[in-house]
Amino acid sequence: MINFAIMFICLIAGALIRRFGGFSVRDVRPLNTLILWLALPAVVLTQVPTLFQSGGVSGELARAIVTPWFNFLCALGVIAIVARLCRWPRAWIGALALTAGLGNTSFVGLPVVESLFGEPGTRIAILIDQLGSFLILATFGLVVASIYSGRELKATAVAKRILFFPPFIACLVAFAIGLSGVSLENTVFDALKRIGSLLVPLALLSVGWQLQLKLSVLRKFAAPLALGLAIKLLVWPLCVIALWGHAGLVAGVNAIEAAMPPMITGAVVAADFELESELAQLMVGLGIPLSVLTLLMWASVLNFI
């Protein structure tokens, strides 16, 4: 519960800073730059290399790791179809894909999994988060963000945008470090861990800064917001339980991770790529408190069945 308290405090603090500091929504860009150029790469550089020390991956665990990839692709497909029927702007599709398609499997997911499944479940959740949600954002998520940003859609332009994006560069460096077997116990990595610990608070401040719970904004995005939250909090967890079951530690952790609220950093990336940031912020700002109820529901469902 303490993680939810931290999230609410940071969300509210972001909104208050904008309101009483005399800032506009667009003034958040330096904060987003700090997140994407420093905090997020620091997390990548410290977390991804440790995956090479985790040993082998069983078939069941591999299926759990690819679950977030299916989530992203399925969410993108459904959203794209509905958007075409409803004639929604392309920026809406990208914003929904980065939030409804990616779950907060780390900051929310890890403590929830630990409370339900203990340390063995946490180790599984880390692999699902790093090789699933996190890697999707740093790779395929950037491709989708580039395509739906409304900018030039030439392959070279998209590739350049991704290749020079700091989290992607950090991902390549992290893979090289992991493959090299270099020791992670040194001063540089300790410093990067401390910097990376700022990611979630800063990202939540950014979301709260941009979050505008005005009736006119809620009316404007009512349909895509309802679709995105329904996919992320209700439909996808149900699909995972129905298709891959819940029996056993790996399946149980996989089901709970599938029920996590929208990824905070996904909303920040959406804003950086000039997608519909208001919609992305609403997905996170409303998805987090709603997930308190839906996670309790899914935990009860798993215990009952």
C-alpha cells in the first residue's frame, strides 16, 4: 500500500506545483527530458544487465515473459480498429497503445506480487517486467510512438528517432554489459541505481503536472479512456487467466502482472513524442486509483478459482 501512497502524493504534488507555481502544462518538458535522458537510461543500465545472471528460462516462464508482448500487440490492434471505425486521430491511438498496452509491472507490480507470492514470485515478476513491459517500451513502443506521432513516416526518420533515443541507446549498452559479464558491483553502478530510483517519483510528478480532470477534457476523451482502461484493467487479465490459467506460481504471477494499471513512463514517452498527452495522463491518473479495486478483485478471483 505504501507504493500507492507514494503514487498519489507525487501525482497531487505535480498538479499543485503547476497550479500554484504559475506554470503551464507545456512547462513540464524540461522535467520529461530529465526523465527520458537521465533517470530512465540509469534504470536500464542497472536492471537489464542483471537479467543475464538469472540463469535458464523454462517454457512456462518464457510464456509469461511474452505475455506483455501479446498484450501490447493485441491492445494496439483493437485500438486501431476501433479508432478507424470512430475516426479517432492517430495521436489518440499512439497514446492509448503506450498506456493500455503497457502495464506498471515494476513500481506497482513488484510489491503487489511480493505480498501475494513472496520472494519466489518477485523473481518471476522482475523477468516479466524487464524482458516484457520495459523492453517493449524501449524498442517496439518507440516504433509505435514514432509512427503515430504525426511526424514524417519514412523508415529512415523512424529509425533515426529510435536509434538516437537515450533509453534505446542505454538498452544496447546494457545488453553489451550483460553479455560481457562485467561485474556490476562498483561505484558507477551504485550511482546509477540512486539516479534510477528517481524515475517513478519524477514520472508521477510529470503525470500529475499534465493531468487535468476538467469535465470538458473527460467528455472529450470519455470513449477512448473507457476503452483503454477496460482493456488494461479488465479484458486483458481475463484473457490471460482464460488462456494460460492460474495454477502454479508462474501462472499466478503472470495473471496478476497482466492486471497492473497503465505504465507511468509510457505516458511520459507519449508526451515526448507529441501524442495526445492529455489522454495518456488520464489513463495513468485514473488507472492507478481504479487498479486498487480491480487488483483486489483479480486477487480474489484467483483465490476463488
